[in-house]
Amino acid sequence: MGWKIPKSAGGWRAIFYSLRLASKVGWLRLWRAMTSKNACKTCALGMGGQKGGMRNETGHWPEVCKKSLQAMVADMQHGLAPEFFNKYSIEQLKTLSPRELEMSGRLIAPLYAGPGSSHYQVVDWEFALEKIASSLRETPVDRHFFYASGRSANEAGFLLQLFARLHGTNFVNNCSYYCHQASGVGLSQSLGTSTATISLEDLDQTDLFFLIGGNPASNHPRLMRTLMQIRRRGGKVIVINPVREIGLVNFKVPSDPWSLLFGSKIASLYLQPNIGGDMALLSGIAKATLESASQNQEFIDQATQGFSDFKEMVHNLSWETIESLSGVSKVEILQAAELFSKSKNAVFAWTMGITHHLHGTENVRSIVNLALLRGMVGKPGAGLLPIRGHSNVQGLGSMGVVPNLREGFLKNLESYLGLSLPRTTGLDTMGCMEAAHNGEMDVAFCLGGNLFGSNPDASFAQQALEKTPLVVYLNTTLNTGHAWGLGKETLILPVLARDEEAQPTTQESMFNFVRLSEGGPARYPGARSEVEIIAGLGSRVLGNSGPVDWRKLRAHQTIREMIADIVPGYQEIRTLEKTRNEFHVAKRVFHDTHFPGESGQASFSCVSPPVDNLGQGELRLMTVRSEGQFNTVVYEEEDIYRGQERRDVILLNPQDMAQLGFKRDELVCVVSSAGVLQPIRVRSHPIRQGNALMYYPEANILVPKEIDPVSRTPAFKNIRITLERFEESPGKTPLPLA
Ligand SMILES: Nc1nc2c(c(=O)[nH]1)N[C@H]1C(S)=C(S)[C@@H](COP(=O)(O)OP(=O)(O)OC[C@H]3O[C@@H](n4cnc5c(=O)[nH]c(N)nc54)[C@H](O)[C@@H]3O)O[C@H]1N2
Ligand SMILES: Nc1nc2c(c(=O)[nH]1)N[C@H]1C(S)=C(S)[C@@H](COP(=O)(O)OP(=O)(O)OC[C@H]3O[C@@H](n4cnc5c(=O)[nH]c(N)nc54)[C@H](O)[C@@H]3O)O[C@H]1N2
Ligand SMILES: [Mo]
């Protein structure tokens, strides 16, 4: 059948794919779009902006990846003609795959579906905006919530939260609650900061890179060049991942001729723990470090607190417990500890394999513990690096698109406005969805994203939105939420992408670097700027004679001036448009050992590994991205690096396949406490025994909506499942998206 795991990832295949994409929309057109001075739209590694398209924060060229091209090409598609919505009923939209929805074209006119509507109908902007404004005016403010994805600009994000708070609610949040929230919370608890402690330049001095719970070969491809360079310098890369991801073993970096021809070895050591086994594994590395007396005692004494309790906790953990909970042998753990002990500058990077757990925050704190043990925070070349998802998700956090503003931000905002803002406890994303499910919400306003598709427990999410009288989506393209996540009334408002904005916008990368995107000609006259829409609602709902004149806030520079006065660390944004001097947010990069927070010290935390035994026939399931998708947007059905040509598969360890008695492509029902997904094909894959892999968003039917109590993040990576042979029977009707 010709589908196998390749020997390496990246390389010519990525290049040929890119060339094919270019011929779709026209070479010159795509080249112009890619080289325009706009921040890349995909991941938060960041490129583009004033240094020029396809350049990273240090100015390195060429920086490009398939994902940025895919996102650009999708934005350059034809506009979706109104006839499309006459042809396809809402029921028919449900039969389209995420890929078909994305590829059907760009949204170019507001769409409306009312109670009992069979089809969306095109409406004019006046109707759409007045419907939203009247709903917001006429229903109680504590029944409204605001969600943002991570692709919108700082200007739109700031305005959204400003609108929500002046309107009188703190029910405002962003997709981080389903993503890196555990990183922000864990880092704040341990260090008093919530973002990366290093800048991109620091990685030039790093000699050991821990890559934990992430698959950058697919999801942050430009990081692969950095990893290759670390190895070339003689540095080491330790990968911690239950799945042997081929791109983390061998990657052909397309922009490097030698690597392209011969491939680059990435992992120096590849550890495959159980899903959720990281805390035990990290404690094991800490134990070995202490047993060989390789800790940096001077740093510990000067810059940290809580060490003795931590030491005792680690001491009390037996090697047997560590091995059985992590699934990794002591021998391998000692190898990792030895590399760690020899390193001068270690960086700890992690992604969703760490945060998507009921103990996500504790996972993050265990990583910090290990870094502190050898003084790997607070000096050049070493530190902590949450590898963020969306291109501006960190910016949206900085802009206050969060339920509870930090004290400094709130005080600045109040003194700027000259009034007191609501101090009521805000609701995070799951909090809002639960309230909606209880029938306690009247308006859901979503700035981008796919709130339905990103949610755990798809049936619950569908019901929550269904019970909401008005659901508003601001989007560029159609997604599964527009088919499955309808309210009693639903509005879809078409927006411009950042490179189509008439005024410049700004974005913040995961290295705390703020970029200016130039904007560009609008591709679709029917779509509007996000800022224009929000400011317009401000005028309609709150009027222009209150604390702010919303008409003036249509000017992005005016918003930036407000941000400079209010958002901590963002002063330089005031003159950014004029000077074009992109900058690092102040006080985020740590090159010395004075940490924020009252004591100025970093904290060890006693987080002990969770016990997570499997019952008879049970498996732990992770839900992950394929190489060909961006979150709920699927560009290609295949996952080339895992050798899969389709998405309705479950990947199991070959021994589990044998023990459960399944052959390749046998059809199963996957059963969890939240739902059933069927029919699914069973396939073998190099994954730690007892663990399984499926693709998000389809698998969200199976994800229970329980969350990490500290960060409020769902456990998208650890779902208890069993498998049953699939037999067609009338009792088993497919659930949404099955
Ligand atoms: N092409 C592309 N790029 C993207 C995205 C995309 O969808 N497509 N999404 C963007 C977004 S919003 C985000 S948040 C990031 C996501 O980037 P990633 O976090 O890399 O994405 P996931 O596919 O969720 O994969 C997580 C990895 O964690 C591993 N894993 C699962 N469970 C565990 C565990 O318990 N422990 C450990 N150690 N590892 C585990 C999986 O095997 C997998 O390799 O990527 C961003 N960039
Ligand atoms: N099971 C499972 N569930 C998960 C995850 C998982 O790993 N497993 N990952 C979680 C993570 S990490 C995240 S971040 C969330 C993602 O959740 P979201 O951020 O809510 O979802 P996306 O799929 O990224 O949103 C895609 C939509 O964004 C719109 N869009 C694109 N560009 C723009 C723009 O410039 N402006 C506006 N307004 N809209 C735009 C397009 O219409 C597109 O349909 O999902 C979470 N859910
Ligand atoms: Mo994310």
C-alpha cells in the first residue's frame, strides 16, 4: 500500500509540496505574500515582521516552513460565493470534513442562521452588528462571554478585553486554557514569570536541549534548524516522548544543503515514557543528579527556596517506583542525568505532551525543579522555553484577554480610565462552556478559532453552544464549529487576515519579541478588520461618550498608545510604527538570578508523580496533530511523518495489538467515559506499550471534560480507553464527526 514511516522527516518532500502549493495560487503572488513584512501566521516561533518575510528574530534568512505556506495559500483562496450556502444546508455542512470546510473558500459576507434555519443566509453588516449589539444590551451582562483564539493581533485582543470589562464582565479568555495555561501557571508559581526565560539568541550558546512532549518536526518545523545546529556544535538533544517521532530522530532541514542531502540526527537520547510518566521520569533525572552530587549548590543556596523538601521528596521516591510510573528504565534515566550533569547551558523546552494533563501544572513545575537543580535558569544560553502554539497566543495573554487581570495591569487600566472595573471572578474557557451548558449564557462571542472543535467532549460542547441564544464567530474560513457548534441564533462574521489589514498590527512571539506587521491590500472587500468590528460594537453597545471614544479606537496607533500606558513591559509599542524597532517585552528574559516575586528567589516544588495504573484491557490515549493540519484546520488527510494516509486510525504498540488480538486495519469502536468513536482502524506504531494515539479534533468525542484543577486545562493527552471490535449494529450510531 506504499504508506510507511519514512526514514527521515522534512527534506525534498516538504520542498516539493511547497512548490505544488505555489503553483496553485501563482508563484509571484505567493512570493510577494510570503516576503511581505508581516509576522508569520502559524506558530509562535515567529518570523517575518520588519526584518522582512521569511526571517527570524535574529534576521536569519531563509526561514520558511510548509505550515506558513499552507496558511498563506488558504488565506489566498477564492471567496465563498453566497450560492455555496444555498447549495449546502447546515446538515450537509456537517458531512464535510474539516479539510473540505477549510478548502471551500474564504468567508466574504456575514452569515446568519436563526432558530430552525436549514441554511445559513447571507446578511448585511448592519443586520449582523445590530443583532449582536441588541443582544448584548438587552440581556444581563453576566450571561455574556468572550473567547479568543491566538491568531488575532494585539490590537484586536486588547480591544476585546477592554470592551468586555467596560461592558462589565470578566468572562473573557483565550485558547491558552486548552493549550499552554499550565505553563503560565506553573512558571508563575515557581519563578514569578509566565513566559520563556530566554530569547532566541540564547539558543546559540545552548549545549543541551531537553525537548519534552512536543513534535516540532510537524508543529514548529523551524525549530528543527536550531536543534540541528546544537548537534553540529557538539551539543546534545534529549527527546522525551512516548512516541518515537521520526522527525525527532532524523530531520532533513530544507534550508540547509548538507542536511537536505544527508539528513541531520536530532535526538542524542530518545526516552519513551508512558503518557503522563514525565513527572516520574524528571524526578528520576533529579534523583540521579543528586546521587552523583552534580547539583549546583551555590545557585540553590543563593537563588532558590524549598530545596530541602524537594530533596527529601526525591530521596523518598524509590527507583522501582520511578521506573514503573515513568515506564523508562533506570539505565536510560542515568544516561539522561549524565548528559545533564555534563552540560554547561541546558534549555528545557516543552509543549502539549506536558500541559494536556490533569497534572499539567505539576508537570511544568517538575521541569522547573530539574532546571533549578543545576542553576539552568537566569543565565545566558540556559533556561525555560514553553514552545507556544498560535502565532500570537502569547500576545493575547499579555493584552489581558484573560479572566483575571494581573494587579499591575488592572491598576494601570483603572487609572487610565479613571474608574473601577469589575473585580468579579472571571470564567476561563471551560468555565464559560459549563455555564453555557447550564443554560446560563446568552451570548458567546468568539474572536477567531473554533470553540466547538477545540473543546473536549464534543457532545457536551455541541449542547453548550446549542443552548446559547446567540453565538458569534469572527473567522476567515469555515470550520467544524460552523456546522456543529451553532447557537439558537448564529452569526459568522468574515474578517481580514493580518496581511490584509489596512493598518499595521503587532504580534508577540514565544521569545517575548514584539513584531510589527505591515498589513496589505484587502483580498476580499466583504471582510472587515477585527478591530473595526469590535470598536463598532463598542460604539453601539457602550456609546462614545463614556470612558473611551470607540470611534477613535478604530485607529490601531491609538490602541497601541493605550497599550503602552497600560500593559506592563510594552512601553516601546508606542513608537513602534514610527521607529520600526521591534522589541522584547521588558523584564521577561532572565540573564541573572534575581527572579520576580517578593523574595526574588525561585521555588522548588514538591510535586510527586501521579499513580496511573491501567485496568484490564485499558489503554491511555493521546490526541495529537498530524503533519498536515493546523489545530482544527486539516490541510491534508495524510500524516506523512507517521506514515498514515488517513486520519480515522488508532496507533498502538505492536505488542498491544498482538495481545488484544487485532490485525492491521481491523475496525474497532474506541470507548471512553465521554463517548464512542467508530469505526476506527487499528495500526501499529512505535509508541510505548499501554499507550495509544489518535488525531484531534475528530477524537474530541472521547476526551472527558475534566480539567487540571490548577490551570483548568483538559487532559487531551491522557484519556482512558478500551477497544471493542466494530460490528455494524443499529444501536451504535456515530456521534458528531464520526
Ligand atoms: N503544523 C502545525 N503546527 C502547529 C499546530 C498544528 O496543529 N499544526 N498547532 C499549534 C498549536 S496551537 C500548538 S499548542 C502546538 C502544538 O505542538 P505539539 O505539542 O508538538 O503538538 P501535539 O500534536 O499536540 O503533540 C504533542 C506531542 O506530545 C507527545 N506526547 C503526548 N503525550 C505525552 C506525554 O504524556 N508526555 C510526553 N513527554 N509527550 C507526550 C506526542 O507524542 C506528540 O509528539 O503547535 C502549534 N503549531
Ligand atoms: N483533543 C485535542 N483537543 C485540542 C488540542 C489537542 O491537542 N487535542 N489542542 C488544543 C490547543 S493546543 C488549542 S490552541 C486549541 C485550538 O483552538 P482554536 O484556536 O479555537 O482553534 P483553531 O483550529 O486554531 O482555529 C481555526 C480557525 O481560526 C480562524 N482564523 C484563522 N486566521 C484567523 C484570523 O486572522 N482571525 C480570525 N478571527 N480567525 C482566524 C479560521 O477560520 C479557522 O477555522 O485546541 C485545543 N484542543
Ligand atoms: Mo495550542
